[in-house]
Amino acid sequence: MAFQQILEFRTHGRGSLDITAQVADVVAASGIAIGLAHVFVQHTSCSLMITENADPDVRRDLETVFGRLAPDGDPAYRHDLEGDDDMAAHARSVLSDVGLSVPVGRGRLLLGTWQGIFLWEHRSSAHTRRVVVTVIG
């Protein structure tokens, strides 16, 4: 059995957006008790992550780390058609990931106590992002 839904989120520019509740709603709507939820973002300049959901400093520190790994406006970048954050956003997306899987049990996401699912916007400006949630069981 499989169930799929596409969710849309409006980001506010670079940073993370907690989408755990919306993904959990899709899992509940699926009627699948045991299986796997796959979450996939249909873009190349944002990503998904499972990380701590209690202390927002974790996500701020991840921004700092990624800023060092893929800085905006690096003169070595050739792809900069959409601004200084263009290639940096693509690199950050590749360094993190655009898809993740979470086990489903008793009809709900089996995340750990401090885990949340986050859409991670790597562009400086706001964007509308599409996330595909597929539940298989």
C-alpha cells in the first residue's frame, strides 16, 4: 500500500522551517500503520534535515558551519546567475540532502524525542517549496 501527498511551504529566506507536524499529518491520513515515510524536496537550492527540535541554537550553528563550507559570493564560483547566494545554495543542498526516510509505526512517525523534520532554505530570499511525502507500508 502507498499514499502520496505534495505539500507547499513558503520560506522566509535562509534558515530552517519545522515541517514535522505537516509530514505527521500526511502519515496519519495515509492509514498506514507500519512502513516508511519518504520526504523529498523538489528543488536544488534547499534541503531537508532531521535534527534537534528543542534548541534553535543547533540550527543557527548549522547555518554557521554551512556558511564556512559554502560561503556566498566565493570568487571561484562560476554559477552566479541569481546572485551571490546562488552557487552556495546549490552546494549546501548537495552537502545536506533533498530526501530522507523515517520509519512509521502505529500510524505515526517514529522520530526520537528530540528529532524534528526541517525544510532548510539555502537562498537568502523567500521561496515557495514543494515537498513530496510518500508513505509505503
